[in-house]
Amino acid sequence: MVALELIALRAYALSMKALQIIGLWISFGSSAFVEPIYPPNAISGGTVVAALHSVAGKVEQIEIPWGEEPFLNSAKSALEQWRLHPDKDSDDLVIVHFRQPNIYYLKDAGEKMGGRRTTDVLPYPKTIIGPAYPAQILGQGAVILRMEISAEGRVAEVQTVKSAGSLTDVSIEAVRQWEFEPAEDYRGEPKASSAYAVLVYRFPLTEQKK
């Protein structure tokens, strides 16, 4: 009898462990984020604003109200592979900022966004602040962040979706200063919303900007 109880307890423990693994797979594996590649021929930075329409998690349509080559194709190629919200259809705003590669370029004073948002249910960026390189760090790659945006158009909270070491902290510091036109509800009133920020870095140039 004792042996049977031990077997039952072990079986229960294994089943609970399996459920935990499945839960972790669902929570972390339900979304997929592909990072854009910094165009090798680019000598300055740029920003692409994209509105993604997903059906059952798959990106079916991308509208680009702001952005230009060589950054446009890189951003779009990556975003086409994103997988979001597999349990529903959704619209998401993504801002892809390719950081100016000059190492002495400390920080954007503020890049005013042009273009027009494709739908009022999504926010739209007004001002983008570019990050500075952290001191004594030379790195490249992409940081992906999810921003919670208040009804006033301010970044209220930032969550890290994909980190890139020391580049993550300066990315978060920068996006906290971004300003948005807030999303609107069905009555045309401002409402809280969310958006994604992708900050792409390449190994910086050492030639001083004139």
C-alpha cells in the first residue's frame, strides 16, 4: 500500500512538473520577435513606424506611415515574421529606431515624427529620443520593448521583451521620454494603450561627427 502511494505521489509530481513546463512554453513561446538587421550601407540613423494587423497571431498586413530606405526594408522583413496574440486578431504599433552609429553622437535632442497614423485605435509617436551608448561599451544588436502609453500620450511603463546586455538600460531610458498622440476609444476620447519599440544598434563608428 505504501509503495502504491509513493508511486501515485511521484506520478502526481511528474504531472505537475509537466504542467509547469507547458505553462512556461505557452507564456514565453506564444509570441515570437525577430530583430531587424542594421543595413550595412547606412551611415546615419533612421526611424520606421509600422502598424501591424495580425490574424490569429500571424502578421497579415503592415502599413508604414513613416520611414525610408535603407531602413524600411530591414524593418518590414523582420516584422513580417513576428507572431503576436495567437488567440485573437489584433492591431499593434511598432516603432523601429536605428541608432545613429557615430560613437560621439551622444543623444537625440528629439526627432519629430512625420506621417499620419493609420487608425485612431492605435497611438502615434510625436517625438522620438535616441539613446546614447553606455560608457565604455561597444555593442550591437536589437532591444525590443513593450511600452504602456497613458491617455495623455506619455510612456507610463516599459517592459523588456528582448534584451541586449548593457544596451537595454539606455534603450529604456530613451523610450521613457518618447511622446505620443494617444489612442482613442469609440467616442473619440483619449485612452491608454500600448506599443512596441525596437532599438537597433551597430558597432559604432569612431570618426567624430563634424
